[in-house]
Amino acid sequence: SEPCETRFLLDYTVPFIPITAAKRRSENIQHIQIAVLQTHANNNFLRGSFDVCMAHDQNCIYPCHFGCIMNMVEGRQTNETGEVDPNDMDRLWNKAISYGFHNKIIGYSTPSC
């Protein structure tokens, strides 16, 4: 069989803005938003208008926004976009999971070749 090529443009930008030029190309380029945390619909941690703003789905939030909210809830005095402490990353990720959040599952398709 012939090789089949699929191209993914994995986008971490906030806010996510679809790049229409990718759709105009003849190659199968899929522009995929990946900088998003997701939770279930009944999660009390994520309430208010911020869960549907800035071009992401309901029950999703950008990690920087989540970090800001988590810092406030946890009483942390650090900046969620400041220096990264590698020793603290696992603890903070486990804390995010305990609040019911996880990386958004990436949706993509592969062409039939």
C-alpha cells in the first residue's frame, strides 16, 4: 500500500484561534487545540462564565486560568505563570486531578489512504 501522511498542528496558544490557512492547503493538516484542561459537567470547582469563554468547550479551562484559581483556593502566594519549580509539578498536577481535572482528550482523524 501507498504511504499515508497526516499532519497535525498542535496548538498551545491562549486563546486558541483557528488558522484558516491550514485548511486551504492540499495536505491533510489538522489544527488541534491542546492547551486545555477538562472536567465533568457537575464539578463545583468550575462554575461561572469563565468555563465557556475564550474559544474552548464548556467544562474546559485554560491551564493558566486554572492555576490562578487553584492558587487562590490553596492560599498559594506564587504566580501561576512565573518560574517553574520542577519539584512542585507532580504535587500540583495531583492537586488538579483531585479537583476533577485532566488533559482534554485530543480529537483527530486519519484519512483513508
